[in-house]
Amino acid sequence: MWARVWPNATALVLFAGFVFPVYWMFSTAFKPNSDIVTDSPVWFPTSPTLEHFRTAVEAENFWTLVRNSVTVTLVAVGLALLIALFAAFALARMRFAGRKSIVLTFMVAQMAPWEVMVIAIYMTVRDADMLDSLVPLTLFYTVMVLPLTVLTLRGYVAAVPRELEESAMVDGCGRTEAFRRVIFPLLAPGIMATSLFGFITAWNEFPMVLILNKEPRAQTLPLWLSGFQTAFGDDWGATMAAASLFAVPILLLFLYLQRKAVGGLTAGAVKG
């Protein structure tokens, strides 16, 4: 009995520790100011209000930054998946000189802190006269999420029996057609896992856009959120509403994909 109690108790404590800040953020966003600035905490909004969300949505450049964030994130994740599919297939199925070195390079790139390269990246973008543009931001986000995407999908491709691909080729399919009809449908869990990781990474990225995009209309939501309290003083309700709006896309995507995404990361990490 006790062998089951302590793991469950530990899980409950960890769950409360992770969930409570999220709950407090959302609940504060709905509280009137009288419930926020009090000597004792108010656990539930007494009179829920949407005024703080209205303040956040009506902030300058909000919808422009939403469009920027969605565009940069989706394009970066899409490009990373497209490149990773072909790279993963080559690394898992083909034998060529330097294959293991390439895999090792991807692993090292995954561990490297991108922040140490900000100055070099800034000078490259500045010399190309592309500051305050979404194009370099999208390209660098693609490179940031590419290593894990390749490594995960490589494990999935390696897990597909070669006999299935060979049977399709015997039936008249070329290698590309066999990949599209046989291997690609079996990569769905890995694609979901890497898409979720890439979305979270690109959506939350802060240092790169801080350095490359100084023009307010060329920025993304993380930078807008960081200056929210400065823009609105001590309006904690509006600050929490802005943070809630920023977190909603990730929470919804995670809730939708979390089971397949966790399974995808695990399977892709141990196979191949």
C-alpha cells in the first residue's frame, strides 16, 4: 500500500506546484482590481470581469504582433518539418560517409545555447540589411528547432521495417512514392511531437527578436508581453490577461497533442 502512496503523493505535489501558477494567472486576469490589490489573497474572482482582456487586446500593435507570431511560428515549424523529413530518411535508410558525424553534429547543435550566437547573428543580419524583417527571424527559428526534429523523425523512419518499403517498390512505386505512401503515414506521432516542440520553441523565443527587430510593428508577442507592465504601470490584471492570451495557443495545442506528442518523443528517442 505504502509503495503506491508516496509516488501518488509526490505526483500530486508536483501537479499542484506546476498548475497553481497557471491557475493564478488566469484567475487574476478575471478579477476586478479590488480583488487583486488586497492584503489577503482572493482565491476566486468575486465579480469576474473581461475588462483586463479588453485592455490587453486594445493595446497598440496587438493584432499586428499576433499575426507576426503566428506567421513566423507556423512557417518555421513547417520548414523544419519539410527539411527534417528528407534528412531523417537519408540518415535512417542510406549509408554514406560521414553519416554518424552528421548525427553527432545535430546532437551537439541541439545542446548548444543559441543565446551565445546572438551577436554574430545580429551582425550577419545587419550586413544583409534585413533588420526589422520577419524573414531572418523565421530562418533562425527553423534552424533552432531542426536538430531535435531530425533526430526524432530519424528514429521513426528507422523503426519502419524495410520490407514494407521494398514491397511498395516491387509493386511499382519509386523510392519517393514509397516514402509518401508507406513511411510518411507511420510518422504521424513523431510529426506531432516535433511540431509541438517546434511551436513552443518558436512561439516563446525572446532573445533573437529582441536583438533583430527593434521596430515595434516588426516584433512578436513575447517582446510585447515583456514590456506590458511598463506600458500599463501596475495594472496587474491587464498584465495577467496579456499573459493568459499569450499562453492559450500553447495550452490548447498541448492538450490536443500531449498524449501522442509524449509517445512520439519517447519512441523517436529510443529507436534507430
